[in-house]
Amino acid sequence: MGEFYTIRNKDDKFSMQFHKRSLFILIFLILVTCAVFIISLSSGSSYIPVGEVIKEILGVSDHAFILNELRMPRVVMGFLVGGGLGVSGLILQGIIRNPLGSPDIIGVTGGASLGAVIFIVFFLGEWSVTWLPLASIIGAAVTTVIIYLLSWKNGVTPIRLILIGIGISALTNAIVTMFMVSSESAIASKVYLWLTGSLYGANWQEVTILLPIILILIFLSLFFTGIVDVKQLGDDVAIGMGVRVQFFRFLLLALSVALAGAAVSFAGGIAFVGLIAPHIARLILHNSFANLVVGSALIGSLIVMGADIIARTAFLPSDIPAGVFTAGIGAPFFIYLLYRNRRAMSE
């Protein structure tokens, strides 16, 4: 136990462990995230020196409008979206016990997209944008229930879940395309940009809506640290120790769906972040759930912010959606995982 730092409350109902070596890695990831955050603020159609960015953070820069109104909301949005998708993918992979689990691959993101697009097309003029994350989460939840029901046959196997999810995702994409074709050009262009996965046009109103949702959901996931760590020993051992496995599996699934739905509500379908981030976290961190939650959140944020930096600078004056670059990295990674796990998937 000397290799861990333990955090617990007085009655021991809540506790989490951080591996000491992993804690130093997490501190390093935090520092890298801060560096990428500042670099992202300085990057764009007009380069702002890093020193000026730091001055603005301290409140003494001459670039207040560009940094505070145009770039800061976009970068914070990327940080939140990446963190939410990373933790959502981590939880989902643990629930279905398959390394290919990801909100976008099994159709959760597709359902969230459909819910958000329905809101944008039919209700955005009448209802406040504050309700957009809720619409996205409802779409993700309904789609997840349908996928599980269709996948159930004396249990749910990973390959059946993934194949059904891919089919449902194709169906939701088709419905979204139908809405785009039948909508006004202004709405259709907004939906198209949103579906590609872009942080373009992010504003402080959207950030203030999304910030508490993502942070609260990630914080809530940490409360399951002890249960998930015990569950890694197997369901039989967990049940023998008094863990209500099915109940907590449902709660974790609800958390994963809510995180994915909220994350894509404003930024759109930024793909494969929920697949890649947990794998990198497991590669460099101890397998304690608390370590992996924080690590997946930070790595997911780094992926999205890094993709957005490339999107804003590589093809100037064009601003390419960040989702194009995450898909370019994630699709080959998914094929690699599929090939590496082909035997397990066929069983």
C-alpha cells in the first residue's frame, strides 16, 4: 500500500487511490495541457506571441478581444469536450470489457447528434440554447437503450454490440442527412459544420453551460473508484464483496452516455477521442480507476486541443473542423485494434 496515496472521508464510504508514479505522470500531463492551452491561444490566423498570451491571462495584454472573445472560449470548449469524451470512452470500455468500445463507434455519439440536430432544426428559435445538451443527452440515452435491446440475446457480446451500434449509427446519420436536405440553407450549413466536429464559433454562453455539466459528471465518476477497482477482479468476486454489480454498471453507463451526449452537444461529432484517450492512459498509468479517469480526461483534452491547433493553422486561411484530424488518427487506430483483437472478437 506504500505505492499509493489514498483519499477517503471520515466514515470510509468514499475513497480513491492514486499510484505514486502515476501521480507524477498526471502532474506532467497537467503541465503539458497548460502548455498546449497557451499555445492554442497564441495560434490562429494572426499569431500572438506566447508572452502576450500570458500577459493577457494576467490582465495586461493588448490583444484582449482576440484572446478573450474569439480564442479563449474555443480552447476551453476543446478542453471540456476532449475531457468528457475521454472519460466516457474509458467507462464504456470497462462496461463492455472490450478495447474497441467508444461512444462514436457503438452509436452513442450518433444518437446524441440526432438529438442535437432535432433541437437545432425544430426548437432552437423557440427554446434557449441552454437546453441543447439535454436534447443531446436524451438522444444518446434513447439510442443506447435501443442498441442494448437489439444486441441482447442471452446476454450482450462485444462483437454484436459493436455491429449493432455501427448499424444504428448509420441509421442516425441517414436521418440527420434527411433533416439537412429538407432544412433551410442557413440551418443546414450550421448542422453540417456541427456534424463534422468543429469548435469554430464557440462562445462563452456555450462554455458556461457545458463547464459545470462536464466537471460534475467527471467528478461523479471518481466516486465509483473503489467499486470499479473491485470489479476488475471479476463480477463474482465483486458480488461476493457485496457490490451490486448490475446496479452500478447501469449508473456507470448512464454517466458515460451523459458525458458523451454533453460533450458533442456544442462541438459536434469529434470522433475517436473516446477510443484513443483511454488506451494511452492505460499504457502510461497504473490501472487504478482514479488514475485512468484523470488521465483519460487530460489526454482527451490534449487530443482535441491539438487537433484544433492543426485545424486553425495548417490550411490558412481555411478553418478545417477538428473532427477531420481526430478521425484521421482514430480510424487507423481502430483498424489496428480490430486486427489485434480479432480472435477475442470472434469468440
